[in-house]
Amino acid sequence: MAKKFDFNKGLAELEDIVKIMESGDLSLEDSLMYFSKGVVLTKSCQTALDDASQKISKLTEQDGFSSETPFDPT
């Protein structure tokens, strides 16, 4: 059974990768390695967000809420 992706840890790891890469102290090989890992984490985070969005849509649909109603904070 695959381990469930932890969105918060994935996002924190992605932020760390960005900081490391922004430092400019990496070799080309290390930059490519971090970039590749960042792409994988980005896809995993996006999948988790898409899944959450689908669950919210399904729950609000069941409760009779319309996702088409714009949010008005006033």
C-alpha cells in the first residue's frame, strides 16, 4: 500500500528546495537533481490540491451549496 502524501511536508520541502536553488551555490548536477525533485513534489502537491477540491465540490453539492456562487466578504 502506498504511503499517503503529506501536503504540508511536501510544500515545506519544496520551499527548502527553492531556497537552496536560489542560493546559486550548486553545481549543474546538483541543480538538476533539486529541480527534478521539485518537479515531482510540485506534481504531488497539485494532485493533493485537486483531490481536496474534488472532495469539497462533492460535499457542497451533496449539501445543496452551489460552487457557482461568488464569495462576497462584505
